[in-house]
Amino acid sequence: MIDKYYKSLGVSPEDSNEVIKEKYLELKKKYEEERFSEDSDVGNNAAKRLTEIEVAYNAIVNYRFEHAQSGTTTEAFSSVEAAIRSGNLSSAQQLLDDFDERTAEWHYYQSVVFYKKNWINESKKQLEIAIAMSPDEPKYKSALDKINARVNEGAKINNDWNRSGNAGYQNAGAYQQGAPDQQLGGDSCLQWCCDMIICNMLLNCCCNCR
């Protein structure tokens, strides 16, 4: 659809913004002069063309601005991801805070940061928002499924321990040996939580023995 606007101005998508603006001003000046022609047909055509080039120029400017913003956003998310992978969560959070628009992708990366901080509930909430905003994005659903699986596994380990301490510990060990989670940055935060639960239980047992 945007092609017709380029054609209306007599320019191409490869032309720079400056070239397009110059062409627009040139045509505007031409038709503004012709609009007051004694020939009514020429005047009417000029008035029509003035409207067309005005619409065309504004459409092109808006189109280019939106796509430039999209490119900037993509670069910004790449910077967020790089900060997360390097373990610099404070920098990643600052980059996210600087965003003006909170898109589904923004909520996804916010979820990743929370996950890395072991804030599981907050991470889940951010993923749920991302899915609500973009329900057809499989990446968000996959990430949420992985978090839910970790939470459910953690609950299972805790229940197994309550029934028989040794069995729970063995299950926890098997769980810890699983492949690292590649979604959401790769580390298993729930593994840490499970370790802490088990350590606390062991400490309690030792205290009771005394």
C-alpha cells in the first residue's frame, strides 16, 4: 500500500528522507501556483494533486518513523538479552525501564530478569501478560510451561520428602542432574529453591536429634 504513495510523489523507497521532502515541497509549490489558474480544469486538478501529495508525504513519513522505531526496539532488546547473558541484571533492568512502550516482548524479557533473580511468581505474571498480549507467540507459552514444570517438580520433591526423607532427597538429586533450562536464560532457579528447602529440612532434623 505504501508503494502508491511513493508513486504519487514520484519518488522511490530507496530515496532518502531529504530527497523525498524536497520532491514534496517542489510539487507543493507547483500545484499551489496552478491552483489559481484561470483554466478551471487546471485549477481543479492542482487542488486535487495538492491533497494527494499531502496525504502521500505524511503517509511515507509516518511509515518510515514507525519502522525506524521498530528497528531501534529490536536493537534495544538485543542489548537487554546481552546484559542478561552476561549476568548483569541491573543493567538489563535499567534498559527495560527506559522503554516507553511495554509490548509483549518487553514483558517476556522482564520475566527473564525476574526468573534470573529467582522471583518465580513475578516471572510467571510477566509471561502471562505477554501471552495475553500476543497469544500466538509460541516462545512465551513454552517459557511459561517450563516454569510451571519447575514449580510442579519442586512441589513434588517437597511432598516426597514429607512422606519419606530419603526418597525425596534422591528425587531431588535426579532432578538436579537434568539438562539446564535453555529457555529464560538457561539456569534453573527452582533447583536452587529445592536445594534450600532440603538444606533447611536437614538442619531441622539435626536440631531435633539434639
